Amino acid sequence: MNWAAVGTSLKLALWTSALLLALGMPLAYWLAFSRRRWKFLVESAVALPLVLPPTVLGFYVLIGMGPRSPIGWWYERWFGSTLPFTLQGLVVASSLYSLPFAVQPFAAAFRAVDPRQIEASWVLGVSRLGTFARVILPQSLPGLATGAVLTFAHTIGEFGVVLMVGGNIPGVTRTVSIDIYDRVQSLDYAGAGRTSLVLLIFSFTVVSIVYALNRRAWTVGPEAPR
């Protein structure tokens, strides 16, 4: 087991999950409650990574973060380094790639909150932020946990986007999935098999947690129709 690659994958997954938890909730709130006619365009953009080939997304992210782009130029000027082929660049790319895995469960959880409770909170004079903190957020915790867990697991298994944006730098951007690819290329099938088995068990555990969270949320939620 390449523990350096494991550490890189864990750091990448943790940073990506934290970033999407912070940025994904406001976006999911808007998608859940906005009545804009063009909202479907934003929903389509959020869901795009589900159908877009990872190499295509990785290519555009690589170009968008390059030193000749406004974002890349600004970042290099302020921080003295480039984004491509760094862990920071991987976090940006992984956040875009995992965006639907966070935002869609968040938005579904927000939509599931009884609108009568939200309206009652507004009638009582509670602000929108206060209503979100006291009414919407507590009832949406299972959905938020589902999105965070899915984001973490999806980031652990990323390959195409990571390879395009981060390359294969040991101790910096080499993740577990890239390590498996390297082992297969070098005909180390035993090592690739051990690492793949660990990822298989991890993925099954994550899916089980997601289903358990959703089942528990339904159990403690509205009573099922008879």
C-alpha cells in the first residue's frame, strides 16, 4: 500500500468536501427555493460533470487555471505559484467534478422540508437566515451528510480529472487511483489488487452509510401513507 498516495487522496477528499459543504449549501438553497425561469440552466450546469467525460472537464479546468488565463495569472501574482500540478489545483478541479454529488442531495433535502413550517417561521418574524438555521438546517442534516459522504467517496476514486490537472507527482498529486494505474502499468497486479480491494471495501461502506442515513431520515420523518 502506497501510504503517501493514501494521504494525498485523504487530504484532497477532505478539502473538497469542506469546500463544497460551504459553497454548495447556498447554491442548493437557491436551487431549492428559487422560482426563476432560467433556473434549469443552473441545474444543468451543476449536473454537467455527471455526463461530461472527466478528461474534457480536466482539460478545460487546466486551461482555465493556466498562467495565461485571468484566474491563473491572478493566482500566480498573489501567491507566487501556479495552480496546475498542485494540491490546490486538484481541490479546485475536484470541487467542480464533485459538484453534483454535493449540491443535488443538499437541494433535495431542502425541498423535503415542510413549506408550512418555513412560512410559519416567516409569519412569526424570523428572518430568512434565522429560518434556515432553526427550521431548514436541522431537518436537512441527513441530506447534508449524504452529500458530504458522497463527495468524499467520489473524490477518493477520481482518476481522469486528477491526472489531467495534477499529473502524477509522488507525494504531491499522486492519488490512490493513479497509484493503482501505475502498478498495473508496471505489471504489479498483486499490489494493484490489494489497493483495489481496499477501495472496493471503502466504497461499499460509504454506499451503506448513505442508504442508512436516508432510511433513518425517512423513519424519523413524515409518516408513510397507509
